[in-house]
Amino acid sequence: MRSLLFIPGDSPKKLDKGLGSGADALLLDLEDSIAPPSKAAARATTTAFLKETRTAKDRPRLYVRINGLATGLTDDDLDAVVAAAPDGIMFPKAEGGAAVIHCDAKITAREAIAGLPDGGIDIIAIATETAKALFLAGTYAGASKRLKGLTWGAEDLSAELGAEANRDGDGNFLAPYQLARSLCLAGAAAAQVQAIDTVYVDFRNEAGLRRECEEARRDGFTGKLAIHPAQVAVINQVFTPTADAIKRAEAVIAAFAANPGAGTIGIGGVMYDRPHLERARQLLARVKR
């Protein structure tokens, strides 16, 4: 998934509009964009949307961001939406692999009650929203077969740290959030799941969004969260491998296949080694997906 677009779960109009956004996944939000008095109504609206949309042809993947374990709202959220068979759950304020195991168990029980196949609902965890979570970013490996991705967040983390800002005047993340970003990236690699970059909140700044997407792709992220439909096209473009990148990857794989005992290969005056081969394979695997 390249682009994952947040949509408030209480707005049928915005939910319907999201279907035409071009996003690879819609994140139907029951958490931050929903005020406490509106949670129950948002669950009902989201569940109805899932039931109406899940059989649609060529639809985006449908994930629901539930409320975190500490809120006391997780069970009510899952009771409402699991039976409607979303493609996945976005698990906020995750604090390591143990928390994912807990979330997995809750989903498993509700899948059984609803008569759904075991393991059919995936999890994407937001791995950096609390200070405690930063120290647990390396514990996701093997936690759950449902876990398909890790992403990170700076807004809740900055509130917990008591920070005045999380970006500098040029829009770049400050040191504590650069650390959180790096821990998410490393944690995803350790768990062998997708690394998904966080939101870019200045949604009218296309140049800033493009720069941040390109930096994320450079560093190893393969997708990005969006908060506005206008961001989707840029995200999809940046995270779609180019024809030149595909051609280079195919050339590297072909060269090593022709020389299976080689540790390094020269192509067009450039030396490639085994890590380049692995990156080429990963790129082509993303293209195939």
C-alpha cells in the first residue's frame, strides 16, 4: 500500500468521497477525529459503510483506526466493526509486540463469534505515539501473523513529551521525532513488515509533501499516511517504482543470475553487491503486489 487516507468515521459524505480518491487504503477513523460524544454514532456509520462497500469491485483496502487499549473504548470499537469484515485494523498507541498480541486476541475472538475466517483481518500498528513505545519498537517481530505494517506518529508523542513543536520553521522534524521515525523504520525491518511514513499535516503544501515522500522512500519507507484526498496523487507517484528503477532492478537480478557465484557485479561501470541484489528483489516484489 502506497497511500493510506484517513477519513472521519462519522461522515458518510467523506467516506463515499474517499472511494474515488485513488488511495490504496482508506483509514476509517474512530479515534482522534471523533469527539467522545460522537463515538457511538461513528461506529454505526463506519460499520454501515463497511457492509455496503466491502464487496464493491476495485475498491481500496478498508482499515478502521480504533481507539487505543488505554481508552477503554477498544472493545466497543471491535464489537462494532469486526463483524463487518474490514481488511484490517489500525492499532494506535501500540506499545510493542505484547500490545499487538493483545489486540490480535481481541480480533480473533470476534472473528470467531462473527463466523469469519481466522486471521482474515490484518493489523497496522502505530508504533511511536507514547514515550514507552519508543523503547519497545524492536519487539514486534513474531508478535502476530496479522501484523502487516508499522507506522509512526508525531502529534500524540509531542503532547506526551510536553513539547512546544515537533517540526522546525522549515517544516523538518525535530530530533525526538527523527528518532521516532528511525525506530519505526528499523522496527518494521526487524519484523519484516511494511514501513509506512507518517502524515504531512500542511496538506496545501504540495512541494513540502513531495519532498517528505521522496526522503521517506529514500530511507526505506514504502508508503505514507494522508490526511486529505489532495495528497494521494503525490504519494502514489513517489512510492510507485519508476520504469528506470524497475529496469535497473531487473538488470541487477539478471546479472547475478548469470553469475551465481559472484559477490559483486559490474553493470555500466557501477559495482553492485549482494545488498543491492536484495534491494532489487524487494523493489520488484512491491511492483508485483
